[in-house]
Amino acid sequence: MNYILFDSATRNNLLPLTFTRPVADLRIGILTIREKWEKYLNAPTSSLTEVYLSQKFPLEKADINMLINGSICPNKSLVDKICQLTEGQALVKDDTIIAMCLNAVSLENIGDSNEEMEMFDTDIDFLKIQNTWDIFHLNDKAIRDDFELITKGRKSAPISSTNRCVNPENIFIEEGAVVEFAILNASTGPIYIGKDAEVMEGAKVRGSFALCEHAVLKMDAKIYGPTTIGPYSKVGGEITQSVVFSYSNKAHDGFLGHSVLGEWCNLGADTNTSNLKNTYEEVKLWSYAEDCFVQTGLQFCGTIMGDYSKCGINTMFNTGTVVGVNANIFGSGFQRNFVPSFSWGGTQGLIDYDLKKAIKTAEVVFARRNKPFDKNEKAILSEIFSLTYKNRRA
């Protein structure tokens, strides 16, 4: 079977994080949604996504194709049900299409009416990412589910005697990871330390927590779960209930709470995010889909930051802030709670971040991690620069 993870209308609710990736490549728990599906299916997947993303994330077609909603996290019951579908059938719950089995012709005409599809309802529960804040709000269950999936039938690498551990049976350390003189408390949730990751001396962790491969937890860091640090990211200071994607840095002191950082982000020393209003009111957050601020239903909500964005030292983000892609933020005082993509500046005003300079910086950042910044990456940033022009003029 050829498996395709498709972006539904939910994609717009997940901007700015989905400006640079299909929905299925969002990270929640230990793995991305795509990695979860590929483990359950034991098969590769491709993406049906925006045209400007399709060169980097190409669609693979076959005579028969199983399309799966990329905003849904798999579980065994759901996967078993999907694998029972045959050509012309779809699995749905309420108003959500979970999966559909299409031949090559139907796939070409995917935008047309699906009235001829044979619909099957299900009452199976599953995790669905509908809004940006779901990524940190639902992260505890996602970590627990991934922890069980990844570690089942396997044995952790030995935990060094220099560490102090609570519930060590709930701690899993992959090969090559270095963890010394740390405090690991897994009584509130599992702790997963990925391959070749490092937890430096004096770090204190309360689960649930995931430190993915090659990531670094710096000295004296204080981590409150549920928190995920993606591959090759480096973090320090105080973090609570947040998700940091790959190749991003919060390497110094400062507070990050109830937040999501995309890839290739960097927070300057002593950057702080407010995650609770002084009035204890429900937090509003900018919605690209609605083109206005919307209620999150949450009392705690910090910052959502798109890929490539950076901020200077001592930056202060207000409760419920959205930062777009490739913004460069600095200056004293609380920043605006919506910073458009490719913005340069801060409280004294914002100007456009020159696209050529932004791309040149990205090339340097990629080179530091021995990653090529190719024509696909450049084309994606160029398209986002155009797509978000109206936000910078509002």
C-alpha cells in the first residue's frame, strides 16, 4: 500500500508552524506525526501538501493509495481500522475524515466531491492536533504514547551512578547518550533521552520529558514536564510544558513556558516568555485562519514561534504571543503579541527583514550544523515572504 499523509483545513490553524512543513511533520511527544505513522505502518509515507512545499516534500502516487489525515496521531486500534479500508472507502469520526483509500484517478481529482465514497464511522479515540497550542497542551499524552511505542521490548542503556533518579524504571536512555550528575524524577511521567543526546551536570528534570537525538540539556537547567526538546537543539535555563523543534537554541538562562519553538530558532540570553496574565483570564492568540485574535480556552499560554526566528538578549514576550517565520526581534519592553514573518525590530517599531539578508543568514546557520541550504529551502522562504506581506502591512 502507498501511504500519503494529507494536510486538511486544519493546516491554517497551525500556522506559522506549517508555513515551512506539512502538518504531519509537526513534532509532538517524542516523534513527529509522520514518524509515528511510519513506525505503526512499518512503511514510508509521502505528503499531499501546499504546492510551494511539494518540491521538498514530494507526493508519491500509486495505483492504490491510502490517504491519512496528517493532523491525527496514530494508535494501534486506529491503524488496524484504516488497514481494513479498500478502494473507494473512507474512515470518519464526526466531521473529520481520518483516512480514505483512492485509486490513481480519484487521487488526481481529490478536490472534487467525495459523495461516491463509502463512509465508515468510528468511535475510536485518537489525538488530533487542531491548533498550535495543542502541541504543548496535549504533549503529555503524546510523550507517554511514544515512550511506550519506542521502548516496548527494549532495555535502556545503564543509568550512571552519578545521577539521582526517582522511578528509574520509567527512564529510558538510548545508546550514546551522556547523562551525568543530573536529577531525573520520572514519578510524574516518563523520561526519554535520545541517541547521542547529553544531559549536563546539575540539570534537573521532572517528567514527562523527551530529549531527542543529539540534543543537549545544559548545566543547571530546570525542566518541568511535559516538555520535548527536538533533535540537535540546545536548551538551558527554566522550561515548563513546552515543545522545541529541531536545530533550535535556548542555551541560556531565562524562562520558556507553555510555548512552541519551530526549527532554527534562537533565543538570546535571559529571554523570558510570560505564560499567565496578571488577571488570570483566558489567553487569546493570533489566528492566521481567522485573521484576528481567538480564545485558546487556556489560562496558560506563552509563545508560538515559527522557523528561523530569533530574538536578542533580555527579550520579553507577552502572554499569548505569535511570532512568524524568520523574524528578528530585539529591544527593551514587552514585544507585540503578534510579530509578522520577516519582521525586523521590536517595541520601537518593525520594518521588513530584507529577503536576501534573511536567506544569507539562513545559509550561515545551516552551514554551522553541516546542513545544505538548497534551492528548495530558498524557494520556500521566498514564497512565505510573499504570502505574509499583508501581515507586515496590517
